[in-house]
Amino acid sequence: MKNKALEYHSRFPKGKTKVVPTKPTETSYDLSLAYSPGVAYPCLEIEKSPELVYEYTNRGNLVGIITNGTAVLGLGNIGASAGKPVMEGKAVLFKKFAGIDVFDIEINETDPEKFITIVKSLEPTFGGINLEDIRAPECFEIERTLDAQMSIPVFHDDQHGTAIICTAALINSLELTNKKAQNLKVVINGAGAAAISIAEMLTKIGVEHENIFMVDSRGVINDRRTGLHSSKLPFIRKTSANTLEDIFPGTDLFVGVSVANVVTQAMIKSMANNPMVYALANPDPEISYPDAKAARNDLIMATGRSDYPNQVNNVLGFPFIFRGAMDVRSKVVNMEMKLAAAYALAELTKEPVPKEVAEAYGLDHIEFNHDYIIPKPLDARVLYSVAPAVAEAAVKTGVAQIAYPGREEYKAFLANIMAHQREKLVGLTI
């Protein structure tokens, strides 16, 4: 795998992305329109009416993926340059799944205030900012500040992407197990960006905040702990449990956003009836899928891996969330938009799955059950489900800056984008 991956990235042209002109450049006249003297006319129009930048440039379809490389995948603080292959990879996913163009920007700056200043200064370039692989707790301050100071959506996918997909999975898991969100005991192993965002979103669908127990590298966040960062203070619990093993008995939902092999079969056996385990550490989960399923036959199991059922994959979220947000020129991605994405994913799971989607995963048939609680990443219907839900939530909450054409017309516009990407433009506009 290592040699194949290195060869894949190094073959000509290097890396995974490139810039391609979208207008003719074959003649001198073409070039005179693209650059001098023709380019002066849109410049002057934009100077008079700044919103025309969305008419005459690619800003409305351009996301900046921005990182400082302090928390890259499972690799940690490897630096901005070493994180660039990941950012290029993310760019590929934006383009493939939602037709969104990307500039990846790797910044050599770990000071949050300086990083904020740099990113804020880039606002004229982009329709949205995807913050990526920035360590906690700095990521909280960075996103919160940029969100307040910029008029384009700023979204830290490491926080919210996983939370949205987990929330969709739980909505469907509750239906399958006939459990109520307000009655759940939830244990989250890991207390970083994803964990805290997951906890927040789960409360929005009815999970009681006091019933969420968070465990970091030092153990359960309880009332005997000292020196906790402010982001962890809301999760202090009065409990005698000190370790993950201590807190596990009676748990309904376990969410792992931590490290491999910290959960045993005995711990799985100690959970409540019809337990739910989302073991999301990659590439190796907190407990392996086979071990967990062998421990309980009433278990709903999800991982971050593509080779087992119920893959919690952020690609089910971010391309379509940005698509919907930018197409109505939303100022932010608010909680209502995130919840709209989660509910759209949950609903789509219960619709009949096209045969070609099942075949793409080597299956004869896929239907809503314990082994299918969230859509498959290669299901093209996700775009037409999530993006409209997000756009509509933006309009409903008053953060959209242009009109929404209605769901059917918007879905036709999305189809046009994807057809254009396949060089089969069908001539629709929005």
C-alpha cells in the first residue's frame, strides 16, 4: 500500500489537483477577453457593485481548505507542508461529490491570533472556508472568531463533519432500537474538537447533556479532575468512575474519537440492551468490528472504515453542506443547517437504494437495518438530499443572502453542475 500510494502521488503531474481554464483560450481574441484588455470591464463592474464578484468570477463556487498542520488525520502535528497531501485529497472530494472548486492553503502559523488574521484577509477570494486539521483547543477560538468576523461560511470539518454524520446515525439507530434520546447514557472517548461537537449536536436531538460522559487521555472528566481546559468544563460529572472501563456499564451509546484498541469485549458485554457503538478511530477503531459483533448480537456498530458496514465518513457531509450554503450565499453554517444535513441523511437511508449503489459495494441489495444506518458515500443521491436541506435551513434562519429557487429547480441546477463536471452540460442556470 505504501509504495502504491507514493507512486500514485508522485506520477506526473505531481500531486492530485490542478487549475483548469473554464473559458476558451485558443485564439488571441480569447486571451484578450480573459486578460488584457477585456478583464478590465468586470473589474470595474465589481468596483461599482462588489456583489458582482459572484457574477464575474469563480468566488461563488470556490472553497479555501486552510490548515496549519497541527492535527493532521491520525498523524498529529506534522506541520503545514506535510499536511498538504491531505488538503489536496479533500479538494478532490469537494470536486468529485459536489462540483466545488478548491484552493488548498497551508499556513506556517500556530499562533491562533495570527492565523485568524491571515485567514480573515483571504475573504475576497472565497465563497467559503473549510478549516482543516487544526488542533484543539485552538481550533475552537479560531473558528468562533472567524465565524463572527467573516461574511462567508466558515466550517471546521474535524469538529462538525463527524458530529453531523454521528447524529444522523443516532437518529436511525434510535428508530431501530426503539430507544428514546432523552433516556440514553452516552460515553464519548476523546475530548477534542470532534468529541465536543458531537456532544453538542446530540443534545440538539434530545440527548440529556448530563447523561453524556466524556473521557480524555487522563480518564473520565469528573469532579475530582483539576487543570481542565475551559472546553471540557461543561462535561465535569459527579461520578465515582475514573477510567473508560469504569464508566462503560449500562452505556447505550459509545462514541470513540480517540485511539485504537481501548475497548474490550467485556466492556461491550457490560453495555445496556441494544447498544450502539460508533468506534471511529482510524485506521484501527477503539474495538475491531469483528470483536464487537462477536461480543453482542444486539449491537449496532459503526466505524470509520469502508470495509465494514455503517462507515461514518465526513464526505457524506462537507461537500454538500458547502454546496447548499454557498448556493444561497449563506453568511454562516449554523446549527439549524447542520441539523438539516443530519436529518436529510437519516431520511435518505430509509429510501430504496439504487442497484448501482449496492453493486459499487459488492452487494446485491441494501436496505435500512442494523447494518445500514447511514447512506453510502458513493450514493449520488446524497447531493440532492443534503444540499437542498442545508440551503432551505439557511433561508429559514435568515442567513441566506440570495433567493432560493425552490427544491425542484435547485435540484435541476445541481444536476447541471454535475453534468458540466462530466462535460455534458444540459443548459440550466440558477
